Amino acid sequence: MSNGLTGHTQAFGQPLFVSTATPVTNVGTEAITSDGRHFRYVQCGATATVAGSVYGTAAELTNHDHLTPAAAAIGATQITVALGATAVTANQYAGGLLTVDSAPGEGYSYFILSHPAADLSTSCVFTIDAPGVIVAITTASEVTLTPSPYSKIIVSPATTLTGATVGVAPYIITANEYGWIQTKGPCGVLIGGTPGVGTAVVVPGANAGEVVVDPANAATQTVGQMMVAGAAGEINQVMLNLP
């Protein structure tokens, strides 16, 4: 029986183990193989992925947190935002969220469809998905820009996380290109230490991209459970359990 990607992914035209310069579906799209493994469609960051290593979101751009928007009425599908001291490239945040983090309108997150490039400390117009603004926004509101977690993914850093964990690279995706990472099911993962069978493993470890036994009182994210006894520096089977 074939073990290729099934279901919705039949329309995508990009199987596992393939890297492409242009996307064939939306970043973040989920696919499932016939044996039950789950994958997400991602864009690689500036460095090619390493098979078996854990990957996470691009590091936070703090200058794009708590920004001041122009007033936007209920139903508006464009929100103008005064940027901080970091410019944006065209559609850098497309597929991500514009979250209102201070009233009025606090708590609402809007899917970003597109936006132009804009220089630092200037304004940028973000086009959001229908039905548009739900609670009117004013200049007293604050907004935070968050890219898709599956855009420009980076290897999970050693020692200290810089974002959320999104999956494990099952093959090499060329820098800045598109492909699949695994989020659930049996997967070969780089191991740090010698975790026993059934042990929960987490990031970060001492080395980038590896999983380890959860150290006491550390800021970690659980990736899954060991399916076999782990061997330090080798790729062993882990039952992934990521969104």
C-alpha cells in the first residue's frame, strides 16, 4: 500500500521529501499519511533544515509588538498600523495574525491576507480576512503582529527557546523554500542524553535541534515520548505530539 500523503493533500502536488521554491498550498496546511503521521506545510528560514532536528517559529520581532493603529470601523478589512523601529517586507506577515492587545477591541485576532513593504517608523496597511473588524479599533488600541508559525521556521535553539516548537524536519528543505515538517506520530528525532522508553522529551537541549529529558525547573516544551531507548547524538524514534 502506498504511504504517500493522502486526503486534502492530493490537490497540493508536492509529496514528502520534495523542496520547492514556490508554494503549492497555504503555509500551515495539515496533511496526514495513510499510517496516521501528521505534517504541516512550511517555509524554511535562511538555513536549510536538517533531517531529524526539531524546528520552531521565527524569533519574535519585539518592535512589532504593542503598536498603535489608526481607527478602524466595524467591518473594515484594512487596518493601518504605525510600525516600530523595524521595517517590514511585502507580505512578511501574510498568513499570520494581527491581534488587538489593548482596548477597545482587545482580544480579537485577525488573519492577515496581505500588506505592502514599509520602512521602519512609518505606517503600513494590513488587509485582513472577512468579515473584517468585529469591534471598532481606535488609536487608544494596541496591536501586535505575529507571522504564521510555519513561515521562516528555524532550528530549535540550544539552551533557550526563542519561540514555539512546530515540528521535526523529516528531510532537507532548501533555505527559503517550501516543504513538510512532521508534527505527530512516530518520527526519527535527534536525541540528547539517554532517555528511557516512554520518557517524555522536550526542547531545548544542550545542542540545537535535539530533544532531552525535561530538566528540573526549566522553561521547556514537550515534543513527545520516546518509543525506544535513546542514544545521545543519534536519531531515535519519538512519538511526536505537536499541534
